[in-house]
Amino acid sequence: MAKGYWVAFADVSDPEGYKAYIVENANAFRKYGGRFLARGGRCEAPEGKPRSRTVVIEFPTFSAALSCYRSPEYAKAMALRQGKSVMDLSIVEGYDGPQPTET
């Protein structure tokens, strides 16, 4: 079964206030098996114009990724980030198909 991923691009306007969101979202991520793969580290954007912070969270399944976003635990966290950041978020299903091979 394919994993699920949150891919988020965010601009944080209130870093101090945003800390409450970070603390609270851990409850939802823990409950649904979320695991950070990228969390605001160094970034280079060779194409397009992403936001200043990129986050990738892996979930055991696409369904778990959707359930986490729709959960009351995450709703509580989202309320804490309102007015403190702007976020673009996609929830995507992982890919288990063929990969490019070396020649």
C-alpha cells in the first residue's frame, strides 16, 4: 500500500506565535503516524517561487494522511496558526511503480 505525504510551503509572519501550532500539531501527527522528512531546512528553488519554508511529512498510508488533516486534533492546531502564517498544502499518494533505471 502506498504511503501518503503532506507537502507544505509556508511563510511564517509570527514565529513566536507559530510555536504553539508546532507544539499542537505533534498530537495529530503522532496519532496518525506522521514523520517529518523535511522541516524548513535549507532550500534552493531552481524553478517557480515557493514560500520560505518547505515541509514534507510521510504517513503510513494516503488514507492516514487525509484523516490526519481532517482530524479534530489537527483542526485545533490549524486554529493556532491562523494569522501567523500562510500555507499551501498538498496531500499526495506515494508512488510504488517503476523507477528510472541506470544505463
